[in-house]
Amino acid sequence: MKLKKQVTVCGAAIFCVAVFSLYLMLDRVQHDPARHENSGNFPRSQISVLQNRIEQLEQLLEENHEIISHIKDSVLELTANVEGPPALLPYHMANGSWVVPPEPRPSFFSVSPQDCQFALGGRGQKPDLQMLMVSEELPFDNVEGGVWRQGFDISYSPHDWDAEDLQVFVVPHSHNDPGWIKTFDKYYTEQTQHILNSMVSKLQEDSRWRFLWAEVSFFAKWWDNINAQKRAVVRRLVGNGQLEIVTGGWVMPDEANSHYFALIDQLIEGHQWLERNLGVTPRSGWAVDPFGHSSTVPYLLRRANLTSMLIQRVHYAIKKHFAATHNLEFMWRQTWDSDSSTDIFCHMMPFYSYDIPHTCGPDPKICCQFDFKRLPGGRINCPWKVPPRAITEANVAERAALLLDQYRKKSRLFRSNVLLVPLGDDFRYDKPQEWDAQFFSYQRLFDFLNSQPDLHVQAQFGTLSDYFDALYKRTGVEPGARPPGFPVLSGDFFSYADRDDHYWTGYYTSRPFYKSLDRVLEAHLRGAEILYSLAVAHARRSGLASRYPLSDFALLTEARRTLGLFQHHDAITGTAKEAVVMDYGVRLLRSLVSLKQVIINAAHYLVLGDKGTYRFEPGAPFLQVDDTRSSYDALPERTVIQLDASPRFVVLFNPLEQERLSVVSLLVSSPHVRVLSEDGQPLAVQISAHWSSATNMVPDVYQVSVPLRLPALGLSVLQLLQGLDTHRTLPSSVRVYLHGQRLSVSRHEAFPIRVINSGTGDFTLSNSYMQVWFSGLTGLLKSIQRVDEDQEQRIDVRLLIYGTRASKDKSGAYLFLPDDQAKPYVPKKPPLLRVTEGPFFSEVVAYYEHVHQVVRLYNLPGVEGLSVDMSFLVDIRDYVNKELALRIHTDIDSQGIFFTDLNGFQVQRRRYLKKLPLQANFYPMPVMAYIQDAQQRLTLHTAQALGVSSLSDGQLEVILDRRLMQDDNRGLGQGLKDNKRTWNHFRLLLERRTMGSEVQDGRSTSYPSLLSHLTSMYLNTQVFTLPVAKTPSPGPSLRAFHPLASSLPCDFHLLNLRMLQAEEDNLPSADTALILHRKGFDCGLEAKNLGFNCTTSQGKVALGSLFHGLDVVFLQPTSLTLLYLLASPSNSTDLYLEPMEIATFRLRLG
């Protein structure tokens, strides 16, 4: 009733203003001084002036009449059903633009001042090493260093160890890529199973021998194929410390392109498998092959309760600098950390590679002689032309002295007298002969060294944790604590170069089709996890679990493992052979189809009004999927809903933990469509043609777009009917610019279409927040003007082409080696443009030969309307050694600074370094990049990982796709020639910075605004539209599902609600893993009139009252991967998280 009064008063007020403005205008006409002077005799000029005034008045009257009649309709509409959906009835202004009236309910943006303090920083001590400053100060001069070509000569005195022996741990390992040159299964069959089988038999021969293993994906497959007796031996080897599982993830993930959801998920999958099958909890991280290292990974490992870690692929100049300053071992701390709670001890390997020639010491020619797989007569040899020699009684003293010299030199680079010497390479130890050659040879060397007290060395086989434990013991600290004098470091290790100017920045974009598919699968997995967990909890509470397909848990498990496998550093990176990429693609699609099934089954149960009528019928699913893919490398095709006289229902799933107001678009078989809410209220919709090309409509397929307010994590129901509602079914108007090309354009009586044959005038699209200018010639964005500002902001979008070098070294899957600056993309003919305008969205589509651009502006209040939606359909299959880039030019005075995210988890400040080549200034962009000055921030949000840079002030540049005809000599043996037609999807957000925010500009930390976080979430978490299959009338009654009693605070993200496995394989337990992330955000960006609801709560969440219709039966804080309990379970269900923290809870709902 209160709302009725508010609406009526508001309507009356606007009516009064309109009448008063008319009165003033009439008054001005009546008091015209010319009228008095001429005493009623009107000259012609005065009459014409008066006629003009009357015409203006008539126009004003007409506009006011439109507004007032619309207000009257809105009031009637609202008073008819105050509780119903938003009655957004748009109307046309006289100038042709559409106006969507404001919603009757006010939006509120309530952020407590305490929550703004975090981004201002200033807490805690500065680290000793900040990577951005290190990069700014280093010369990157690549001076020849002698036998250690990228380093320097190392000297020592034999007496350096008189006071304390050198303790050497030689760590045998085998690096097994879950797909690269061969597929995962082929590697397993031909190599990995033999490595693991040999390991079991060989480690039993001598209790002093050790072995390291990292990839749980391979280990789990092997485990499924061995008998109980062998499993018992493995458990014993792990128990007595001979075999160590390091990191314990499903794979050794890429750290550049992977999203933190997937990084965490593959870590949980690996850790849960290890706990269930081996009873083991990993202690140390081992990442020898990812191409550069992100600071997100040490945070995740620390939160999983690992205490130490190792990295290898770091720029050779940084390795040299850290070696010279004894900083190769450090405490790695997060940039926001004020109390060292994120610290993890990290060891950086000093030399070129993790293979044996580059791990015993600085001279690979000597170290290679101690790789006993390369003994003469074998299949591989030493490139330095000096082969290994078998160790005998006669030569052991001389050989041991040669090796000890390398150990001592390497040891001089570190602060302690404990030395780590990895002993392995890719797919090593696959034959018993190699085990014998390496282990017996080294044991003879160790026995000799250890028998000579005057050498002051103790050498032995060890695991990674043996090394770290010895180091902590020697330095007198608890495991994981900071040893005295060791530095603290913050920042990351991108971008990576292994030699010369060979920067590994190409793989940030390589094979973008699969990078995009990865994120689609991730969004489906998260949605399926949450919906499945909620459906199972509700079914159990109602006593209907026996009817529910609990077996869908097996599909979830397979999808988790598929997504995990694809995080491997040769999968999501786009750096595997074509046949392997195809294998990954088939797996991704199979899991995507399975997850759609899980979502459909859960949504079916949850949306039924009467749960007792639920029947699981796999042969006749109740809901249809929203889209289908004909093959692993095809783009999705959306489902068309066939309309007839009986209503068709559609279930909508919003996987966000926030309520959202979004435009939902569906394909239907008729332009005459009425859309009703769940309870039969008619809704305003925009109807558009569906186009197959610039000028051709798809016959009998139409797009209906409806703005809907969707509940957090909830399900809504729509009804679609064939029929006409001229008030609410509002057609889009279309203009097609042919630029002189003689083409016929499809027409339809439902849509006004104007064909413009020539003309290049710029044009605009607008909504209630902004006006967006486009070039009439190119169709590309030119500028944006906010409605509350006089000045427009230049945002000039251009397409560019990079070539590759003419020299021997060329760009490939890994490397980006451009020939020069990018050149403009010059199309053979001007693009065809199609401009669609309507009440809820307008868009510009530009058709170029290699790219179709779609820029869409939503005419809605809130998140959807505040940014510009941009998509590019890229097809460069006819390119030879070219890369297509998108560059945005602005007037923002960015001063060489730009910001990129790491894994969608945190933002890292970057600086364009002129001393480095162009390719060195590219960085990974999994979800966003931005530039800013004191007044503005421009953020490019992305739905897929790509490479990004800012090569000049005010610019952002993204590589969209790359086609390269040759290998870049990093072992792949192929170029990149299997390009696909690929959609790249972005959001462009321009924000105003408020006074005072520039004081933070010197800090290494930076945070998105809450609006920016939500924009990213909207882009990456699309609404699922699930049509109800045609059912005989009357169908079952459907009811919206609101799982949350309230939205979460808007700085909280529900990362996952992940059902845990029961004792029996493939069935769910009673518990789920609730994973929450509290985001860090910057309040220094304007937050007025945002049009969406947002409150923060100083990190507190009352979980007990969060779930509608379910009780929190049990809540246990745990480590990230649930292996450790962090506190005893308590009756309290109130949670608290610090900003930026991710927390996992074992949760039971009932």
C-alpha cells in the first residue's frame, strides 16, 4: 500500500511540473514585448515567430502528454500488482530515442567507511623485494656469463664449509605432462604407467632411494589399474618418506591464463583424491614448467596449508640478479598482507631449465656428464659432446670431485649450506635400466663423498620436503617460518623470457577458442555444483532423495577432472600438438553436455510447485538445453522455442549470489509473442530479427528480449504465448549501411528497416547513462559521453595486424616475436553495418572480412546499462604469420602505467618499460585490464584469457588471435594453424575517479570498484535459459525458487558450493564445501545513481539465516582444500572474512 502511495505521489508531482512548465511558456508568449508595441497589429515576421512558438508548444504538449499518459499507465500497472515483476513499459521520445522509466523501488548503495579503508592500504611493512621495482631497476643487459651463459663465474674457497658441512639433497623426479606431444591417454599407456610401475619395484630395493611425483591426474588413472597389493606398497612408500607427492593438484597448472576458480578446483580434486586413497596431505609445492609464475598460486598453496614451494621458469635476468644478491629463496607475500599471514617460503631454481644438465651446478657441460641415461649406447646424448662415464672404483674419486665442484658453486648462490639438486626431466625413469643407471651411479658417488670428512659434504637422495625440513632445521626455525635474514618478496614473475629477447607472451592468446570454451565449462561447472548441492539438500529434507538422480555426482566428478586437466600448462596455454588439442576439445564438450544435464535435473526438481510429482526420466527430460554444439570446435547454436496456442514455459537460472536485473534474450518461432511472468503478468519485451549475415534474416526465427529481475542463485519462470500485445511487444528498428555495395536486404513486416546505400556520417546509441558515438564508415567505437558531463571521452577502437620476424626465430605457440609495430587492419572494402535500436538494447554490427564486431548498449538501470558490451567474431584462417589485435585509444593520461589481473583474483600494477622489446610488455589478462588518471578509469573486462598491453599512454591493446606457420623451437614441433571461428566477449567500463583517489597511485596494489567486480561477474556468469519441453496440458505447476533469504554482501563471492564425495565412489556425502571470497575493492570511483542494490557488512555473513528453507546443521572452518580443520565446530553460524581472503567451510544443510 505504501508503494502505491509513493507511485501516485511521484506521478502527480511529474504531472504538476509538466503543467507548470507549459504555463510558463504560455506566459512568455503572452508577455512578448513586441505584442504591446504593435498594439495588436501583427506584422508577418511576428506571425511566423508566433506560429513557430505554437508548433514548439504543440510538440512539448505532445511529449508531456506521452509522459503523463505513460505515468498513468505505470501507476495503473503498479497498483494492479505491486508485488509483481518490474513493469518497465518503455516509451518513445519525440527525438526517436527510447526511455525506460525508473523502477518504483529505490536502489541503495550502502558501503560502510570501514570497508573502504582496505584499498587505501598503508598497513604493514614494505617487502624487501617488490617485483615491479626490481624490473624497473634491472638493466636486462644479457651479458655473456661464461659457462653459465646467463649468469656469472662463481668462486669459492674449500674452507667455506669448515664450520658447517654442505648438505646436498638430490631429488629424483619425472615431469609428466598430462598432454603435450601425445594425448593424456597415450602418454599414460606408453610412458607414465611404466614410470610408476618401475617406481614401486625400484624404491623397495633400497630404503635410501627417493622419488617425487606431482600430477595426481596420472596417478589416479594408474591407481585404478593396480591391485590391492601394489596399492599397499605405495602407501608404505609414502608413509616412510621415500615417495613424496608434491603440490597434489590434478595437474601442474598454467599460472597465466587459468582462473582462480579452476586453480582451486583442481587443487581440491587432487587433495581430496590423495586423502581418500593415500591418506596423504601435501606439504610442498613444485612448479618446474609453468611459463612464468603468478602470485595467486603461493596464496592458494598457503591457504591449503602448504609451507614451502619451488618455482623454475623466471626471466633469466631476474634469476641472475637474485643469484648475485642471494635472494633465490624468499618469503613470498601478498601485496595486501599486513601481518605476514600469506607468507610462504619459496625456492627459485637458478639456472636455465629443470633438466639434469641445468640443475647440478652452473656448467651444463659438466652436469650433463652426470645424467646417466645419456651413457654411450643410449638413445640420447649430451649436446656438449662430452658423454657421462660409468662410475667405477677407479674413477669415483675424480668424478665425485668434478660433481662436488658444481654443488659447491651452486651452493654459493644461496644463504644456507643446504643444497637442492633436482635429478630428472620429462617422462624420465620409464625403464628399470634408467633407474639402475641413475640410482646406483649416484649412490656410489654419495658413498665416496660421505666417506671423506675433509670434504665437509653430506650427500643423499631426498624429497623436496626433506630439503626444506633440513633448511629450516639448519636456520633454526619452524617449518614454513621465515629464516633469519631471508628477504620478503611481493609481486609476480611475468613475463618470462628464457633467452635473448624470446618472451613467452604469445601463449597468453594462442588458441583463444579453447580459452573461451574453458571459461564456458567453468561457468557451467560452478552453476551445476551449486544447483546440484541445493537440489540434493532440499530432496533429502523432503525425504525424496531416493527419487533424485544422485548419480549425477559422477558427471560432476568427471567435469571437475576435465576442467582440472585443461588447466595443465600445455592445455589452456594453447601449446600442445593439434591432435592433443582435439582430444582436450572432445573432453571439454563431453563435460559441458554432462553439466547441462546436471543443471536441468536440479532445476527440474527445484522449480516444481509440488515436489511429490517429481520423476527423473532420463529419456524424456523435463527441460531443454539453452544451446547445443555440433562438435567440439563449433560455436554454440541457441535453442529455438516453437510457439503455438498453448503456453511455453522457460526456467531461468541466475548463478550469481546477487539479485540481478538483466535483459534475457530467447529465440522463438514467431514475431507475434507475448511474455508473461510466472503469475501471468504481461511483460514488456523487445522483438528483433535473427540475422544469418549482414543483410539476411533467418526465416521463422526471432529474438525476444525481456528485462527481468532474477533472484540470487535462483530460478525464475516465464510463459511465452503466440499472439500480439502491441503495448508490450515492441519491435526493434533497423538501419543497414551498404557503403555503395549492391546487395538486397531481407525485409519483414514486423520490423521497420531502412537501407542506406551510401553516406559516412557518424551516429550514436544512447541509454540513460551515456551516449556512445560510432564511426559511420568503420562502425567502430569513437567516443562516450556521460549524460551528466559536457565533454565526451575519446574511446577510439581500432583493429591492427602484427607480423612476425623475417629472421630464423619467429613467433609460435609460445613466443611472440613481432616484426615491428602493429600496422592498421585495412579491409578490402568498407564493412557492412547494421544498427538495431529498441527499448531495452541497441547494437551496432560491423561485418569485416576477418572479424564481425557487435557493440551493444543495454537500456537498463544498474550494472547492465553502465558498460558497453563488445563482442568480436574472429576468423583468421586465411592469414599467414599474422596476429589480429584490438587497440583502444583514449585521452587518459596513464603515464606508462596499466593494471592487469592475475587469475581473476587480484590486480597487478604494470609499467611499460621502453628498455624492453615490445613483446616483453605484454601480460596475461584472464578477466580485466585498466588504465587510469586522476579523473577517469577505463576497464576492459574479458570473458576469456588473452594477452594485453598498454604500449602508449591512454592505450589498451589486446591480441585477439594468432595464426603462425612455424614452430618456435620450444619442443612443440608445430605452428598454430588450427584456428577456429572464435567469439571474444568484452565489457568496456568507464568510471569517474573521485578526489583523493590519486594518493594511492604510487602503490603496488590496486583494486577494481564494486561496480567493476559486478560487471565482470555479469560478463562471466550468464543467465541459463532452460525451455520446458512441450508437455500435454495442463503441465505441472512451476514456482520460482529463491534459495537465499537475502543476497550476500556485494563484496562477497560464493566461489563454489561443492558437494563432497561419500565413502562409496560416485555418490554425494551429506556435506558440501562452501568456498567464499571477500573481494578487495576501491571506493575511490564514483558510486552515485548506479541503479543497483549493494551493501557491505564489514566482512560479516550470518550463514544460519542465509538459506531459505534449509538449516545449517554443521559448519566447520577448514583449510582451502578441506584437509585441515582450522577450528573446532561451533554452534555459531556467523562468519567473518578479511578483504581478499578465500575461506572454505565444511557445511551440512538440512
